Amino acid sequence: MFATLLELSVAYAFICILVAMLFCTIRLVIGPSAHDRVLALDTLWMCTMLLAIVLGIRFGSQVYFDFAMLIALLGFVSTIAIAKFLMRGEVIE
């Protein structure tokens, strides 16, 4: 009948992450410069990683945590590649 504190916390975190993802998507679409868009994309993959962690806590499955680790690794590498491209105009020298 009554939800536990963990269930309420997970639901609140889920809603907050979805709102943050919405704001990041808006900034990604209407960002005035490429740097704003890169920052929005960087924040968006972090929110996606957090969403996978929250879902892993909610459902009690290890698969979500593995998925979050994969998102973190790919997001970090892609952010470095995009930043290098914006600074020098090429990714591979």
C-alpha cells in the first residue's frame, strides 16, 4: 500500500533525469554555437548513464549497470574526439 523510501527516491530521480534530458535535447537542437551543442551532448550521455543506473536499482538487474559502464566509456571517448575536432579540425593526425 505505502511505497518505501527507496521506491520514492528512485521515482524522483527518474523524473529529474528525464527533465534534465529534455533540457539537454532542447539545448542540443537550438544551441547557438557548436560548443554549446557539444556540452549538451556530453551532458545528455551522462544523463543516459544515470538513467541506466536508476533503472538498474529499480529492477535489481546487473545488466543495467553493465550498460551504464558501456555508455560511460563510449561517451568519454566520443567527447574527446569531438573536442579535438573542434579545436584542430581533425580527429586523427
